[in-house]
Amino acid sequence: MKLAKLALACVLLAVTTVAAAAEPMPTRFTAYEVHLDPGSAKLAAWQVEVVLADASASIVGVEGGTTPAFREPAYHDPEALQAGRIVIATFTTGQDVSAGSQHVATLHVAETPGAESPTIRVMAAADPAGRTLRAEARIEPSRDTP
């Protein structure tokens, strides 16, 4: 009888462990702001690569930034949204370009809680005359994200 109870307890423990492991991880949605800083030069065009640190995460949306020249969403391949890497880019021919740090885009990401922030790399940046610029990039969770 004791052996049967012990076997039953082992089976219940195994079933509970398997059921807990099969539960999907919770998902949260985080908005990440993309900022570019060309220093004292005016920024008119840019292209960046963003790579998600969490392999199970996916980009679910791309919005423009708050900088007047870059309020429209950046160009991107919609098929790349579900991948862990995306290249976004845009340019302006308007007169509303500015220098200094600028919020140029927002990415919306579905990820597990505690995921590391994505990484970002500037691929290209240019001034209104089309000259190549050296720009620094950073990506950080939006202050509006809970």
C-alpha cells in the first residue's frame, strides 16, 4: 500500500511538472523609442538596424517619432516585423530638419517580461545636402510604457 501511494505521488509530481513547463510565457507589449544624435549637424536621412535580444519576441509595429521631420513611420519591410531583426529608414526633403538628439521612431515589441532591450546600429545618416554624417543611436523603453 505504501509503495502504491509513493508511486501515485511520483506520477502526480511528474504530471504537475510537465503541465507547468507547457504553460506559455506571459507576453507584454513594450514601446521602444529610437533616438539619433548627429551632434551639431542637421539630420535629413537615416537607416538603422534593430535586433531583438529575446528570440521569442517580435516587432508588432513601427511608428514615427516626435521630431517634426520624422513624424511619419520609417520605411521598413512589413515581413520583417515578425523576425528578430528589422532595418528601418527614412529621409526628408523638407526644411524642418534639426541637429542634436532626436526621437525618430518608435517600435512596438511583444516580448516576455524581463527581456533585455533590443540593440541598435546606425547603418547610414546624412545631412540635407546628402553628405554622410556620423550619428549616435540609442534605443530605450518609452516613458509611456508601464
